[in-house]
Amino acid sequence: MSLRARADLALVLVALLWGSTFVLVKQAIADCSTLLFLALRFSVGAAAMALWMRGRVRTTRRELLGGTLAGIVLMLAYITQTQGLRYTTASKSGFITGLYIVLVPLFAGLVYRSVPGWREWLGVIVATAGMGVMTLDASALSVNRGDLLTLVCAVFCAVHVLVLGKVTPGADAKALALVQIASGAALCWLLLPVAETPYVRWSPGLVAAIVGMGTLVTALTYFLQSWGQQHTTPTRTALIFALEPVFAAVAAVGIGGESLTGRMLAGGALILAGVLAVELKPAAEPVHQ
């Protein structure tokens, strides 16, 4: 298996972990304010990464500055998405957040002055259509402040993918992930006294969400993303992450007890087709950012 194939599989695992824990986050924020939940989750994630590195934390200037910038952008995405979930539906949140797969190649064209190839654009369009089929209904025609916050989240998600695409080459993936997670946690703790009135109602579900998502979903996924993006492009990364709503739907059916619908199947098929449109392109075709 080639290095790029292993990197793509690592990013698929990231999408799987993110998608399968959506329900857990939704339940957790019912017992905890947004910034406090994110601060606790990312603090646990930073501690888990530090223990994994066994105290051998050596960061270069590139990892420190790039990781801090990526962590701040990442946390702004989480804050706007999580706060937006309080005012909009989960389905609309999933679709609007997923619009970053369209924004990544657009932003990449501006940053790298490189126009994505027709296969990349085809994949983006088909995958976006799939997310719409899977998640939207007639109620999506209305727009509220939760939708607007989630749209801001999509912008931050796209910027985060591009920032990592710029700083990961030559960087140590563990160190980069640690700096990202720690800087995100620090931003939450700094904003907490002035941006919200924190509250928490400790419950087994909340503790499980903070510990489980801090260790497995936060520490592991951002290490895998930092490593995976060293060996693939931002556009391919965004397309692979379009699989997240597919995994979220599978988790909702298998764990949450929701019914499997024709829309889920049709939307999932379109998303997979969009990803495969890029993944199966000829090796000789040039790769675009």
C-alpha cells in the first residue's frame, strides 16, 4: 500500500470517529455550556497527547507557530458549530458544516493560485449534493442564527484544512497535534470568563463524552489528520471528510435507533461517488491543491 493510500485511510478513520460521535456531543452540551465543554475536552486531549509523547515534547518554530494558528482556527470552528447546534437542527448543521468541502478548493485556488482539476470539482459537487439529499428537507429553506453560526464554522473548517496543508510538510505530527489541541484549550479557557456564563451538570454521559472525546476523538484524530495531510492535498482531505455525515448516519441507525431511509442511502451513495471520482483518477494526472 502506498504512503498516500495509508494517509487517505488515516483520514477516513478521522471522518469515522468524528461522524460516529455526533450524537454524543449533542447530548453532552445539554449538561454543560459550550466553552466549558470544549475547554475540558481539549484539556483532556492535550494531557493525553503529552502522556503519549511521554514528556518528550520538542517543537520547532514551524510546529509551534503553525500548530498555534491551526489550533485557534480549529477552536473557532468548534465554538461556532457547537453554539450553532443550540439554535438549529442536527441535519442542517451537518450539511452547512460540510459546505467546507466546496470552500477548500476555492480558498486553495486563491492561496496556491492553482485551479483544481475537473475530477476534483466533480467530486466536490457530487459529494455536496449527496450531503444535501441526506440531511436537508423542506424546513431547510428557513435560516436562523444557528445556521449563520454554522456557516461561519464551515469557513473556519476550510481555513483549518489549508493551514495544516501548509504547515504539516516536514513537521512532527505528534508535536503539531499537541500544539493544536493545547492552544485550542487555552483559547477556550481565556474566553470562558467573558464570553459565557459557564454551567455544568455532571452526569455519566458528560464525563464519558469529555474523557472519551478528549482522548480518542481529539488526541488521536488530530494526530492522524496532521500526519495524513503531510501526504495528500487539502482538496483530497476535504473530500474524504465528506464521508463524515455517512458515518454519522450509520451511527444514528446502529446506535441511536433511527430508521434507515432511502434519502440516507441515496445521499451516502452520492458522497461515496464524489470521493471515488477523485480517489480513482489516473496516477499520471497532476494533483491539485
